[in-house]
Amino acid sequence: MYNDMVRDVSVPELRPDPSMPKFDNPPVEEVAIGAHFKDLEGFTVVRAAELAQRWSFDYPEVEQWAPMPPLQDELDPVQPLRPSFQVDTSGRMPTPRLWFVSSDSTLVRQVQRDRVVQNWRRLKAEHEYPHYDTLRPRFIQAFTDVEDLARRGLNESVRVTQCEVSYTNPLRPGGPFTKIGDLSQVVAGWSGRFSDGFLPEPEMVTTAAHFGIRGADAELVGRLHVTVEPAIHAPTGAQVLLLQLVARGRPVGEGLDGAIRFLDLGHEWIVKGFRSFTTEQMQKEWGIRA
């Protein structure tokens, strides 16, 4: 269906991991794989026309969106919030974020002057999740093309500062999970019990957990953020429990190679973290095989 061809670039091989769980019917409806870098000062909509031409076969539609704000370094210590403001004296309009969208709208490449993101989204029930090993080369192609444009067309270099993988899972009541407020059926660490009988069962619960991601040498390289909150499923209008896992951190090395090393590690933490965070009864509903 898609004609993306990745040029011969040097990246770490994605090796099979027998300890990774697999699901026949995962609840994931959106995946994003991205790299953030120092601003490309020369990046404009006109310059991006070259990307539109390169990607026109698989991503024929182009949309303009407001740019996303810059990310704070994931490993910086948390600073107290202080009132601040910034006056922009350049007089320039901000360069928009561009979406390059596939013909069936399930694949999106997002590019702005400080990042490139490869997305997949399930828009219909029959859209199957293509899995990380299919999306990974698409991200590599997108990054490589942006890097090539920066080097040849802008005389700039792409210096990656942060990498991010995110999985969004809208959980609809069904099976053992019958009510939005009953987190104990979904989250393994949530008992749903209180110290006495005063409080009734909650109508809804929001929770968040954050875990340090460490590399091969036990050095902290990023964090896994897991959030659970009630939400309205936009395509259907149904109430769901939104479970999102985001792995974000610094590249493990230079350039594309370092970005891929963190993204692969982040994906591993998301998949294994998803299994650890959720209950066994829900995993059976999703068809766990490992």
C-alpha cells in the first residue's frame, strides 16, 4: 500500500526480544515516534516543499498546524514555576507545523523547525496497528530526509536533543472492566480499597506514574510517563479511560544512531511497562501471547 523506501543509512539493528509481550488485539489507537532538535533557522514552508515532493506518493495531503512548544530537557531538575514573559521583537510569523498525511489518513509525518514525528492513528475499527518495527523505518526515512534538507538546502545540521515514543490507548468498558471509575480492573497497582467505609466507589479516577529509564551502564537517560484519565473518545463520543505511555529522554549517542538507540529503548519500556502496569485479566482481553 505504501511505497516508502528507506535509503541505506547506518542505524542499530532492531533485534528480536523474546521477553517482549505481544498482543493479538492491543487497544492502541495512536503511536508517535519523534526526535526534537535545535531550531533549523532556515526552515520555512517554501523549503518544506521539497519534503512534500519527496513524500507525495505515500503522503499526498499537506496540512498546516500551529507549532508545538519546545520541550524541556527530560533530565533537567524540576524548577519551581515562576511568572515569566517573552517579547518577540523579530516581527516574523512563526513557521507552522506541517502534517504530511497518507491517502487513508492513518499515517502522518509532522515536521516543524525543531522536530520530526512519525505518527500512526487508528481511524476505523478495521485499521490494524502496524507495530513499531514497521513504523521505525518510516521515522528513519523522515528523519534522514529532514537531515538531508537541512544539510544541503539550509546549510545547517540536525542536533538531536530529545527523543520520544508515545502510545495512546482508549479503553472502553467491557469484559472485566465495566465502569470508568473502577481502576482496579485495569491498573495492577490500584486496589480500589479505602481505610474505612465512608467513601463510595469513585465516579472517576485520574492517576499518573513516572519511572526512570536507565541505559546499559545504569545511567539515567530518560523517563517513562504513564497517565490514566477519563476522556471522551472523539470518533464515537463514548466515555473511555485513556491510558497513555510516553517514553522521553536524551539520545544515546550522536545523530540518528543515538536517537534510534533511545527510541528502541523507549519502545521496550512502553511495551514491558504496559504489561507491568495493567492487570492480567485485561491483558487476556487484549490477547496477550507472551
